[in-house]
Amino acid sequence: MHRQKDRYRGDEGFVLVTALMILLVLTLIGIYMSNQTNTEIQIAGSDKVQKQTFYEADGGTEFAAEILEQNIACIAFKENGAGATFIGQGPDIALDNSIGVAEASRQLWQNALGKYSGGTTPYPSDSTRDLWIPPAYAAGAPHTNITIEGIADLSPGSSIIFAAGYLGLGRSIAAAGVVMDYEIDSQHIGPANSESLIQIEYRHVVGREDPFCRYD
């Protein structure tokens, strides 16, 4: 009977070691899964920030196109009335307290192609820009910088020729005009040092200016 009891005691020790090994494996699996979950959360968060930064930069091009149209119609923003206010004591202005305009860019529609793209300075940036959103922001806070440059060109015309049988002659109608092709660059600085840069081409047809001066 004594020998049988000793044998059972040996089996109890083996079961204990086995249980500890299983517990260790389960613990390692738990740690691995936890690390994987944290990594996926970080990736998802980073992806969200990058998408948000991209769409903010894209939205900047939409604002810039509208401001450009209004600047052509209302040169130097002079006809905006109370909507244009000075930022602090400096020469820069804020349009409806929504968009900052550099003092040198009040006639940004006249920016020639190559003003920014022809140089070596990165653009747009906090030091090289025509517009920025919002007009006032704390250091390091998310914001959008915009540059605009363009060139005047002739648009191709179309010709329609039709016969006037009763006259025995041909008649033609042709149409063409002057357009202004612009390059709009928008840079958004987002949270966590994220950054997106978008460039679009925008065409303005001369003679189709909006008669109203709205910057909102």
C-alpha cells in the first residue's frame, strides 16, 4: 500500500508540471494577441489621420478655386466690405474670419506660372503661401497652406460650316476665347506630423466672372 501511494504522488507532480506548461503557453499566446491588437489599433489610427489629412488638403483646393474666382471678379478683395478684416496689426487679411490672405497675394489671380514652381523653395509651406486656413492657429496646430499660379491662353475654337443652297454659298460659325489656366497646390499639416500635398489644374474662362463678391 505504501508503494502504491508513492506512485500516485509522482503522478500528481507530473500533472502539476503539465498544467504550468499549458498556463505558460496560454500566457504567451495572450501576450502575442494583445500586441497584435495594439499594432492593428495603431495602424487603423494612422490610416484615419492620413485620410483626414488628405481630405483636408483636397478641400483646400476647393476653397482656393472659389477664392480665385472671387479675386478675379473683385480685384484685391477691396469690395468685400466688412468681410475682409486685418489679422492682428499686420498687413495680412482674413476673409470672413475663415481664410488668411498674404498681403502680397491680394491680387493672386495675377500670379504668373513659375512664381513658385520655377524656384527651389518647397511650396506651399508656412513661409511660401498665398492663402491659409484657418487665418489664425497655434504653433503646431492643423492648418492648410495654398499657392496659386497661372497663365493666360487661347482656347481652341470650333467651326461649323453649312451650305446655304439658295445662295450657293457656304457659311461658317466659329467660337473661341481667352482662358486662364491655373495650378493650385494645397498642403495640409495634420495631427501627429501628418502631411498631404495635392495639386490640381483649374481653368477660368474670361468673361464669366461672378458679379458678386463673396468670400464665405
